[in-house]
Amino acid sequence: MASHLRSPARWTPLGDLCAGRHRGSCFPARSRAGCAGRGGAIHGQPAPRGPPGWRRLPVKPVVADHRGGTGCHASAAHVGSLSKRPGGQQDGWAVLERVAEVVTTLFPVWVCLGVAVGITRPSAVTWFTSDLFTSALGFLMLSMGLTMTFQDFKNCARRPLPVIVGFFAQYLVKPMLGFALARALHLSPALATGLILVACCPGGQSSNVATYIANGDVALSVLMTTASTIGAILMTPLLTKLLAGTLVPVDAMGLALSTLQVVLVPTLVGVMLNELAHETVRKITPILPVIGVALTTILTASPVGQSAAVLKLNGLKLVLPVFLLHALAFPLGYILSRLSHFPERECRTVSIETGMQSSALGFLLAQRHFNDPLVMVPSAVSVLFQAGLGSALAVFWRNLPVRADSCHKRSQKSGEEEEGNLQLKQA
């Protein structure tokens, strides 16, 4: 054990590695807090003898975040490399974990392949009807719920500021950015309206998958997506009218019911399953990102296939404006979060939520409420860039450790001082 570590040696069971959300070991932030993966050794207690399948790992000092939750830092060892039997033979589950990691890392590649299939072979994805679309989104949110607990939502509710900042970024920064790009690039009225429409759409469910892969705050991502989706009942038609001069009628009750059906209910079911059958859920956690990647790829390819003919004629006109819309939104969301002094995981979450809209909703609104088919084109092009850029950023962050913020260090230092003072008083 390295000399700089203050805590005694501990044993960490392989099952308690945060395999889904973090690619390394997860340890308690405070001496009284258990591992986020549950069942971990308590800080300060002597390490028990490890049975076969347990491995001694280096302990890293971890700090608590603003929400009072347990901080996690990725270990240098790969998750798959830790699951070995005493004889050195790697078990089948470890191989599956490695395969899942490779598939998840190639997320941008699958998205681009899905879009390519949608453009070149539309019939291969147009079978994905609206009913299947809804079911796939619901199952996607169920898989995200399996990675969370109710405590995650309580922690987010204690700090509503990130949700407010995210809402501000989605319904003020992003629409104004779309309006400015449409004016600066002199787009035709139909294409400008479509660009503004997609910029005014709420966060998409694919952002929850990207947040999960990026080691962001999934519970916060779901809350932000839900808040922006409910807010879309008023904000999307209002902003489109103000910026594009046309009122977009929205079925408020239908949108609210869809939100409950696609986002809230599946997520809550997943959280309940995680709470009631945690040991079983923990075993399938490593493959959840693969499920999310597969569903997101299909949900991206389907709208592209349905508008392939229009895209081939007018898609190139919107490559630059739509690319800039998303490429600028991601850093703007991150900068706003940093200016608000959010921890790194929340900064990543707000950035992804700002850059990834529900292009499918924009496509649906344009299809139902505008006679000019060109209004649909920006949403179809947006599917490619928001998923491609978002997935690429998620994979980049997945391989970049979550840094400990200075405010976290101050929080840890003050906590240690309080414990020291308490011990002196007791003495």
C-alpha cells in the first residue's frame, strides 16, 4: 500500500465495482458512508480476508459532492481486467464486460452507420413505426432507471439550481443561437423556421444515454429532460412564434401523457427494480450501455429514413447551420455550468442536455403543422449532428476521469476539521 494513503487496506468485492456508471472502483466519501455500489468495506474498519474472486485494490481519497452523495473516482485498472478467478482464468462475464466496453466506446460509429443506412436504404428503418418508437424510448428510460436510486433524485431536489440553469440554456441560449445562425447564414424562410423549431425543442431521451456513458449525473439528466419536456407545452410554440413568426400548435395533453409514458413511468419502474432487486440488477449493469447504444442508433436512423428523399435534395444546405447549432451549444452549456460553480459531473450533464434536443419531436411537429416539407429537413439533419456530436463527447468524457473540484476539496477539508474538533471535545 502506498505510503501517502491514510486509510488502512480494504478489500473491495468485484460485484461492488461501479461497472456501469464508473469504470473503476467506488469508495465512500466519508468515514460513515458506504460504497455507492453497496456492500463495500466501511472506511476505517480492518480489511477482511478476501475470498476467491476478491482482489486488493489501491484506495484513493474521495470527496463528497455538493449534493452530499458519495464521490467516485475511476481506478486505473479496467473493470474487465479485475474479474479473474484465482487460477488466472478469466470468466465469461469479464469477457462480456470487455465486449460491452468496446461496443459502448464505438457509440459514434454506430450512430453514423445508422444514419448512413437511413439515407441509402430507407426501407431498412422505416418499418420502425411510431408505436415501436414509443416502446423503444420507454425501454431506454427503463434501462437508465436501473442505474439509479431514489436517493439520487433526493440529492438533485436539494440543489435545484442545475435544473434551472439547464432549463435556461435550453429555452433561451439555444433558441437565440438558432435564430442568430438562421439570420447570419441567410436561410430561406422554410429552412430558417425548421432550424428555429428544432432549437426550441426540449431535451431528448438520447441525452440520458449520453450522460450515462459520459459518467455524468443521470438522475439530474432525467430531471432536466422531464422539466424541459413538460415546459415544451408552452415554451416550444411560444418561442417559435416569437422567433419565426409562426405559432406551432401543440397537443398539450398528448405531450404530457407521452412524457409520463416515455420518461417518468419507465424510469421510476427501473429505480424501483434497482431498490428491490439490487443484487440481480447489479449483475446486468455492465451491458446496460450496450442496450442504450442500440436503441439510440435505431431511434436516430428512423427519422432519417423517413425523410431520406428530402434530405438528398436539401440536406447539404443545412449541414453548416445545424452543425454550428449543436457544436456551439455543448461548450455554452458547459461554460454556464462552470460559471455557476457546479461540480464536474453536473457540468457534463448540463452541457449534454444543452446540446442534445429531441429532434424527433421537432420532426413530428414540422410534419403535422407545416405544409412546406422543407421545415422538416433541419430536424432530420439535427438527428445526425446532435447524436453524433453528443455520443462522441460522451465517449471522450467516459475516458476522462471526473476531476475533484476545488470546492469539493474545501468541503472535504472542512469535514475533516469538524471531525478533528469533535474528537478533541470527546477526549
